[in-house]
Amino acid sequence: MAKLQHRAADDALSLSRRSFLIGVAGASVAFSFAPLEARADSMPASPPSAFEPSIWYSIDRDGIVTVNVVRAEMGQHIGTALARILADELEADWDKVRITAVDTDPKWGVMMTGGSNSVFSDFPVFSRVGAAGRIALVEAGAKLLGIAGQQCVARNSLVVGGNSSVSYAEIVRRGNLSRAFSPDELAKMPIKPASERRLIGHKFDAIDIPSKTNGTTRYGIDATVDGMIYARPKIPPTRYGSSVRWIDDSAARSVKGYIKSLVLEDPSNTVPGWVMVLASSYPAAIRAADLVKVEWMVGDAANVSEQDILDHGSKQIADPNGGALLLDDPGLDAAVRGAKSTLERTYTTNSVLHVQLEPVNALAFEKDGLFEIHTGNQWQSLILPVLAQALRLPQERIVMRTYSIGGGFGRRLNGDYAVPAALAAQALGKPVKLVLTRPDDMRFDSFRSPSIQTLRMAFDAGGKIAAMEHHASAGWPTAVMAPTVMPKALHDVPYDPFAIAGADHWYNVGAQRVRALSNGLANRSFRPGWLRSVGPGWTNWAVETFMDEAALAVGADPAAFRVDLLDGAGRNAGSAPNAVGGAKRQAAVVRRTAEKAGWGVAVPKDTGLGIATTFGQERGMPTWTACVARVQVNRYSGAVTVERLTVVVDAGTLVHPDGALAQVEGSILWGLSMALYEGTEFIAGQVKDTNLDSYTPLRIGDVPELDVEFIDSAEAPVGLGEPATTVIAPAIGNAIFAAVGVRLRHLPIRPSAVLKALRQ
């Protein structure tokens, strides 16, 4: 989801227009560079007990460095990574570093955590504020030591000059911290070369491990307040267009603690037709909701199913008009007409649910003129204006309190679950805690849309690729939930980058056309969501399966075929700072992965190796990734056993190596789960699966051997939460073909589909 944050990231790097002043200790306003969205008048005065070199951190009189973290914590240790970046440049003692998660305030700018974007966009900001703070502390410390500033250095929360030193704590207590930086100086603030980093890239424990292991970490589901009541919803048959005809709660009145059933009136149209069943305890709310009867008038989606959506997409693709063109190179049509041969294939994917461990929940109440929302959320800046619309309140009167998230995976980018809690609390005049059960959560999910894609390739008389087309239709989450941030494609047409990223690959394929089509039937029938990897989860499935089919068509080895096309020519050369080396770095991970996995070595019967490579999420933030899957196929049952996944990643600088490994391992397993085990179906306005008896993610016993390697690199850090997810399914599909000679073009890959293909 990097493109959505390009504006925010660019603004963050451009720095505030005001001068940045480190004033007298004890009564200063500190220098700061916040996103331009931040209000110029929002900086608080520094308290007497702390030195605040930036809104992003402070140092107290004991030398404790507290880093303010805007990003949501959902198991990825993002606070630790950001603190590490800052502390390295600040030359802080790591044992004295703390992190704190901030609540919503305009001064923080855009609050969003997604798209593997946090370290990518925050690294320059946190590096520069750390470096600026170090300079200020060295200058102040030198004065206290009576030594020239250029003779002093900072190390481990000390300013050292000759045989003397002074601690950061003492500088804060005694120092006259005065230093001004212009915006231009801060924008050009030099940061350390990789060889001088003492924290970044080195192994260490995440700051939040103790609280996560001793049970003190607070998640949204843990939030409580005196006098609150509980709510469980009755969710209508369709996401849109449903309205309540009548309610019968006579049976629910026998449940001890049942209070009432409330029909929500929602001006934001986020939860139309919702009924909130309220009780004094959550068990009572669950039991009562099961007994409350509701009849609805339903929306048009009650007549829509998964195949209708795919059929609609197929018609869109067949029509050469419409959609958004990301690439449309001149000469493509002529190359196709003059081709010696062509290859065309269509690929599809099913709907996919988030099924995060912590079901969505929210606590809402009004206090001291503020409407408080207590919940875990990945994109507070998106849901705050929706809450304001729903509550008919100025946005300044709403605050979201921050909690850790028990599984996000993109579900909590859409904060729609906060709206019903807030509306119920407003209607009742008391705190309401909404918690969805697992079936409620799955029915209310903003799931990944089904997709259909057609790819075409034209070969000239010499067998060289002359042109390639990619047409993709799916529901567009950004068009539905955040249309104002969609970028423009060719001819000034808006498009959702999270529904097409990955199709704009780094292969040199001659003239290229990439067209993104918004599946309006999907958009009207449910709320398409951002799910870990988003569009690249289906675009790379198509591209990398198609590349194998193209290699077969010209009689080439699949790994060598890819390397030859990743030549770094033209627009695939890459550029600084985030894509230095371009496609050649992707070719390097392909070669290394093939080498590690034993590519070309003989394997047992019905066993195969399949290769795939991607650049992760966005061309502007490429994480070069390759995978070789080794699978064994049972010809009698169609069962696919993944024996080993070999993955090589070039993500530039690794801030937190242990965290990076955990991110990649988690994304590999998520990709494996979606390739073989997950996937639901939209039937008559509802998802087919509503619990884990029929929706069956990867189990521990199905986890294969994982072999993960990172390319040693000092280039700019890029994203790690999602890229490996996108490479697993095509590698498995290609391995199945290598094992038994059948080509699968639909996800998830079920044994029945394998068996059917074997029998054809």
C-alpha cells in the first residue's frame, strides 16, 4: 500500500516550514519536523523535566529516551524498529529507550499502518531527528565540559571529549540547549553510513516482548470503563441496502442482563440495517442476540454470487474500452498483429477473509466534551471523518485511544467497526463495548475481492517477446473507502493501486499494456478490503504463473527465462533512493534462490520444484523476493504436500534482523495458507464460511521446512510485512506443474481441482 502513503511520506520528508529551535532547558519549545499535515501551533511547551528535540521523542532528566510511535502495533514490533532508527542516530543507550503509542491528534499527520510502509517512510524522518538531537546534545555537552564541540563525540548516551564525559541526563538537567535548524538544514541532515551504525542491523530483543509475554499488553478487546454495557450486533443479510422491518425480542427478555435491542440510524451509511443487542455482560449479549428475531428488507446484493462477479469482470476485460491504463506503450497493437505466435491465459482467485485472531471490537463513550473510541486500528485518519459524519460531531471532538492489535492483516485499515459502538453509545448516553463473535466478524469482514485477469504475450519470428498485456478486474477497496486518495493513471483516470500493483512488473517484455478495471458489481455487493499483500496477492499469481507458461512456450528453463528478462533496461533500471539497481537486484535474488534450492537437480517422481519472483508491493518501494517451492503431489487424491520453501529477499537495510525474519516467515505462511487452504465464496450477498470449521487456514502440521535468506545490503530499507506473501502461490502452482504436468490457474488450489486436472 505504499502509493497511498507517497503523499504523506513526501510531506514528512519536506519538513515543517517553521524554524526548529532547541531552547533553554526547562522552558523550551523544541525543534521539530512533522508531516506538513501537522498544525503549526500544535507543539506543546516542553515540561521542566524533559528535553523534547522533536515531537517524535523526548529525553527526561534521568536520560530516558521516549519515542512517540504513530504506527499500529500488531505483532510486527514496529515501535522497536522506529526507536532503533532514532536511537542509532541519537547515539542513545538502548537500555534507556522506551516507546509510547500516541492517540489521535492532528499534529501527528496521517496515522496509517499498512502496505509494509512504516519503516520505508519513517526511516528518513526518524534518522534526521535523531541526528539533529545528537548534534544539539554534543554542542551543549561540550560547553559543560569546557571543550570545543568538534573535539567531542556522542556514544551510548554520553558526550565524550578527551578523558571527560557528561551524560545526556546531566545535559538535560544542566545544559543550555540552544540550537536552531532551518527546514533546509534538516532536510539535508547527514546520517551515518551503514558502517558506523551501532544499533541498526544488529540483533537485539524487541522492547515490547516482556509486556506481550507477561500479559500486560493492552489490546482493544481488553478496554473497559466503569458503567459500560456490552453489545453484539444482528448483522443484516446484505452489506448495503438493508433496513429493519420488525424486531421480536420477546425470547431475549428471559436472558438475565438483557437490556434492549437498538436499531441504528447511521448517517454515514457504514452499518445500514444494524441492530445492536445490549446487555450488562458480554455472555448475556451473545445469548440474547441469538434469541432476537429480525426481519429485514434486503439490498440488491442478495441476488449476487461469486461467479456473477467473475463473469462481470470477464465482460469488462473483453471490452477494450474502459478501465485505467497504467502502461500503454506505443506499438503494442502492431507488435501483436505482426507476431509469429501469441499466448493468452486467464487466472482467477476466490474471495479471502482476514480471520485475524482478535475479532473486531470497540468501546465508545463521551467524556468531558470528547467522544472517545477505544480500539485497535490501522488507519485512524481514514475512520475519524466517518465517525464525525455518523455522530454528527466536529472531528475535533472525537479522539481514538490507541491499543495493540491482535492481528490486523489489513482488516483494521477499515475502522468501520467503531461506528456502531459510537452510535449506540451516543443513543444511550452511556459507554458501549461492542465485540463481534467469530461468525459476526467473518460476516462483517471487508474481505479480499475475487479477481479475474487475462494476460497476453506476443512473440516475434525469433521467439523473442515483442509485447505483453495484463488486464485485471476486481473490487477496488480504495475506490470504496478512500476514493479521494486514488492516484491518476494515463488520461487522468483515477485507479486503485492496491488492485493492480504487481502487474507493472520489472520484466523487459517489449511493448507493455497494463489495465486496471474496477469491478462495480463487487463494489456494490460488499465492501472490498485491503488484505495482506492486497492486489499483488492476485496480480503476481497471474504474472508468475504466466511467466512459467511463457517459458514452456519457448522451450526455456523457467529460472533462466526470468533472469534474462530482468535485464534492468529502460524503465526497469531503477532509481535512488528506494529502487537502486532495479531489475538486476531482482535477477540476483532469482539466481540465489535457485542455487540454494538445488534448481535443476533430479527429484523423486511426482515431486517438483517451482520458481516465482516478485518485487513485493509497489514499484516505488520494491522488496526483491524469490521463492522456490518443492512439492509432492498425490495422483490418487490430488493432495499437494509442500515439503520446502526456499525464499531469498533483498529488502535493503534491515533495521531489526529478528523482526525482519519473523515478518518474512509469517508472510510466507500466510501465502501458503491462501494458496492451498484459505478462500471462501460470496453467495447471495453473504460469505459462505462463517467459522473455522469450514474456513480452514494453514495448520501447524502443514508447515513445511522454511529456508529464508536476506541479501546483505546497505541500500534504503523497504517493506517486509507483505512481499513474501505474493511469491508463494505461483511458486507452488509452478511446482505442481513440474511434478505432474497439470497447470492450475485458480486460487486456492484444492485437491479436487488437482485431481480433475490429472484426469483430463
